[in-house]
Amino acid sequence: MVLISTSFYRSPHRLTPTAVALAAWMAFMATSPPATAQTAADDSPKASATLELPVVEITSAKRKQKQSELAGTVTALSGAKLEQLGAVDAEDVFKLAPGVQFNKGNADGALYSIRGIGTNTTSDNVIFGQAPTGIYIEDIPFTDPYVYISSPDVAPFDLERVEVLRGPQGALYGSSSLGGAVRYLFAKPDLRQTQFSLLTGISSVSGGGNGHTVNAMANMPLSAGVAALRVVVTERKDPGYVDNLKTGRKDINTGKAEAARLILALKPMSNLDITATYMRQHSQQDGDGGVAPSPDRLTVSAPSDARIDSKLDLGTVQANWDIAGFKLTSLTGYQTKRRDQDADISYFLVPDYTIYGGVNYPQVDRALNFERRHSNSFTQEFRIAPTTAGDLSWLVGAFHQRANFFRTQLVTLPGANDPVNTPDDIYFETLRRGQAVENSLFVDLDWKVTPQWTVGAGARWFKTKVEFERSNYGGPFTTFKDADKGTTPKLSTRYQFTPEIAAYATASRGYRFGGINTVGSLPYKSDSLWNYEAGLRLQPSRTLSLDLSAFTLDWKDIQVSSSNADGFIIVSNVAGARSNGLEATLGWRPAQAFNLNAAVALTDAKIKAPFVSANGRNIDPGTRLAGVARFQGTVDASYRFAGPLESSGSFSTVLQYVGARKAQLDADLELPAYTTVDLRLAFAWSNWELTASVQNLADKRGQSSAMVNYSTYLNPGAINYQQWYPIRPRTLGLSLRYDY
């Protein structure tokens, strides 16, 4: 056996995921008989020998159904396909889903928008309020209901699939899915077959450093057909490529991520199955990934380097019990999130805010921001549905979530030495802690009126409550409370004209938590939107499919975050916006050795009425929403061939185009369009696969997101600072996979 030699990040006196993986592998080799090799599962180059497109099953409706039979739009990316295309993080995953904008930030700080529903491209502009896109891991909501903590970046290794649900999902998924939702689903234990996989690789980024990945999976039946344990560990170092000219440090955005998960599957009776999952992930970054003052150079000039340390833990237990013709499901989840961030915000305060109140601090050359964000959340969901769906398929459920949050912020001006205005050099200090609760009942049904015609309906009755307290500068706490309730309905219809042609139409509503600003005690309402969509599905042959959809989203009482005259983020409601668009996906397999997929999205998302932001800027009707490209497109293709040394060869490529986007709703800054090309060449033998890859072949300097800060005191209304988050430069990779 040959392993690629790499250097691993380790903390003292701690067993790393790499060590656990290798120990599990040695134990496997000593105790288990060989199993059939499984390079990248069903979508691998060596998989299907049938000349037809695969039948994709999804569970976005919380029950199994064919993707082609859904009255709506869901992008399903299998874990096997993600591994085949070399995806290592969220930036790789979501380029395969046009219409979904992945707005990159620092570690676990990205923002997502679907179909243009979003008002910011960087999480630094989001302190309060719920993000517009729901992130779910094993159907446990990870989108913070009130105070933003983080957006987990889940490693694609050993996933069953990633589902991207387009449009509001309020009926089935609640408040965390205003514009859509992303579901991460893990591969589950096999109750009968022993399996082991090891995937390791090295990478090098243009103009930056080197990185590595180590991924391992062990599936161990504990009792044949009754119990099995699946253990997955991942470790990666993402090479950095941004240099800090002022501190002299290179590659300051180097990232490190370690994760482990244990999944225990039990089937004590033929009609009862229980799955218990525990996941832990730890991400670190020693510097911010942004560049300034020029988007064309991978540099920043800051007196100090940033530090981000993000951790999450997730525990779930799901039980499914078939009894008397019904399937009862209980899903219990508990999660903790912790994200500590130290940042240099000299660009924001020095010198503009160091003369605040007429006080000048000539000795101050930097401003430091220390944030501690913690949360824990308990969720419980119960569902009941018929075991066998007949002409009437239905589901009824109840949901409860209780999230506790804690966020502190300390801003210092080292060297101020002002005992009156800045004692201990403290410019600003605040602590916020509280709780957000959601209780809801939901129902969803599909009725097959005729063999060709199906109608569906659903609704969610919800009640939300937020209660928290705030203390500034160590003073007494002030309490804030807010509550809301309402209904989010959904209607759909689908007609199968012929086996090759089907059409659907759907209307659905989504909503988001309201709340209260801690500055000025100003309340803001929950916002909501309606999605109206019609689609056509064509499959003229077993090797060709084409899906077309048109949508319009009517967004009311939009929650917009912007900074006020003192630099504090204020959330306010504005009149409304509308997003119109067209989406198309193509699947084509003209030969057994060749496969091609293409997807495009045209989105026109604009504000409908004028409003004034918290910093006094006038936003005119017709202003485009932030972060959404008018046109996005992706093409991925793979070709299989007979390789050297009796290997099975494959070549795959991903072409991505992202159009120009507005960086911030209250700023004129526009992010230019960019195109990237990824290539991957693999050679597979019985149990082994060797792969070479290059991402962003032409080394394009595309920008994923950006932030604008306005001066207030020295030159009111002028741009004080701009920062861009670039896409990953050209990256070369080499990996080796072993399956047992």
C-alpha cells in the first residue's frame, strides 16, 4: 500500500482524526475479509453499464419520491458525484447549482442566497436577523434564528447527497428557509457489509501555499442486519493565498478543518429502525480572507492579523416505526455552535472614528474587535404518514425549536490612554444573551386525482418568540421581547401528458423571525414572500432530459441590515422586492462512456419601492438585490476510457460562469463576472484510484463577495474602505483513494 506523504496539523496531547482513521484501518485489515471496491459509488466512472440517465430519489418532502415527480425544483448532488468532481468544500459544491449564490467569507462565515433572495454578501454585515437560506444537517436547522453565529461548511466526503430546495420552504421547514434551503444528508451505515475508504491528497494554490486532505470512512456491522456503526473522519488544510503587507505574514487565509462523525444504525425489529448521529467539526483560520484596497491583488494591509476559531457539535436521534399501516417518525436534535473571532478593524475606526465626539487619539494606529458567539439549540419533530402511499399521500407533523444565544463584542483602541472616554482603551463593549423559540404544526399532502394528474397542498401554523437582554460597558441589563405568529401555505399541481412530458405549477410562502435592534430598541417585523413557479419536464429518450422552470417571488417587509451614523448595524423593514427568473437543467448521456450535465439560471431581483438605509443613503426602486447574478451557468462532463496499466480512466471537467453582481444593497460597488474551468484526470484499479486535478485553470481573479464601509465624521458619505473576498486561484491537486 502506498500513501501520499503529507504534513498534518496537530494540537498537543490530542488524538487527531488522521490517527483515528489509520487506527481504524489497521483494525479493519486485521479482522475483516475483503469487500468489493467502491471508488466513488453510483456516479463513479466504473459504475453503471446501462445507457440511460439515473433515476434520482430525494426526500425534500420528508418522504421518498422521484426527483422527476416533484412539483417544484430541487437540485440533488450525490456524494458520489461530488467526490468524482473533486469537491472539498462549499465553494466547490455550490458552483454546481446555478441560481444559488455562495457568498464567500472567512471560516464558517459564508452567506447563501437562492433565486436572488438576500441583501448582503458578507456575514460581517449580519449581526441580528435570520439569514434568508436555511442550512440543514440531517434535517436539523443550522440557520441561526436571531443572532448570527456561523454557517457550517460540511466536507462533501461520504455524503449521501446535498439537496438544494429552491423557493420558500415555509410549509415543511419553517422560518429558516425564506428563499430556499440546503440539506446535507450523510451516508448511513450498511447493516451487512464491512467497508473502508481512505482518500488523501495534496494541493498547491497559485501565488500561495500548499494544503492537504485526509478523509477516512469505516463501516462496521455489529450484528448482521441488526446494528452497524459508520465512522467518518476528515482533516484538511486549505492553502492560503492572501498576504498581509503590513505585518509581513504570507498566506494569512490558510484554513484548517477537522471533523468526525459517528452514525449508529439499529434495526431491532423489522418495523423499527433507529439512527443516532454525532458530529463534531472544528475550523480555524489565522487571518481574514478579504483583500484590500485592490481586488486585483491578493494582499491586505492591516496592523494586525485576524483569527477565527469555529466549532460545532451535533447530536441527533431519528426513529421510524411502522405500525398499523402508518409510519411514525421522531427526530430529536441538539447542537452547539461556537465562533470566536478577533479582527483588525482599523479600516473602520482609524482615523475616522478616533475623532468621535471631538476627541483625537494621535497615538492610536489600530482598532481591534473581539467577538465571542455561542449558541445551543434543541429541536424536536414528530411526523406521521401512511406506510404505503396510495392515491392520497399525506404527512402531518409538529416541530419545536429552542435556541439560546450569547454574543459579546469588545472594541479597543490600543494607546488611546483616555481614562474618561476610553477607559482601558475600550471604545465599545456589549453583551447580548437570550432565547428564540419556534413552535409549529404542519401538514402536506398529494392527491393523485387521475393517473396523470396530481394536486398537492400544505401549510404550517407557527408561533415564534424572541427574548433577550443586553448590557453595554458592563452596565445593567436591558430586556427586549418580541413575538409573532402566522400561517405559510403551499399549493401545487402536476400533470403527466405523456411518459416523456410533464408540467407543474406551485405557489408557496416563506417567513423569517422578526426582532428588536439593540441600538435604539427599534423593532423590525418578520418578513415573508410568495413564490409562484411553473415548470416543464421533458425526457424524449432514456439518455436525454430537460427541465425548464419560470418563477416570480414577491418579497414583502424585507429585513435590511445597514450601519447607522455611529457604525452600528441596524435592521429595518423596507417595502418590498421582486425576483423573476428562468432556470433550465439538461442531462445527456449519448454514449456509455460520456455524460454531460448543464444548468443555467437567469434572475432579475430588484427593490420595488424607495427607502433610506440606516446610514442615510437613498435606495431607489429598481436597485438590484445584493449578491445575485443576472446569469449563471454550469456545465460538467465526464468521459471514461481504458487507461494504461490495465486501469479504468476518466476525465471530467466543470465550466462555471457567474455574471456581475451588486456587492451591497446600499452601495454602488459591483462585482464583475468571471468564468472558471476545472479539470480532473483519474485512473482506477481494483481498489485504488489516482487523480490529478486543476481548479480555476486560467487563474481568474473572480470576486465572491465584498463589503463597503462609509466614512461618517471626516468625510460624511464618502467611501472609507472596501474589501473583497476572491474566489480560489488556480489550484493543482493530486489524490489517492483506497476502498476495501
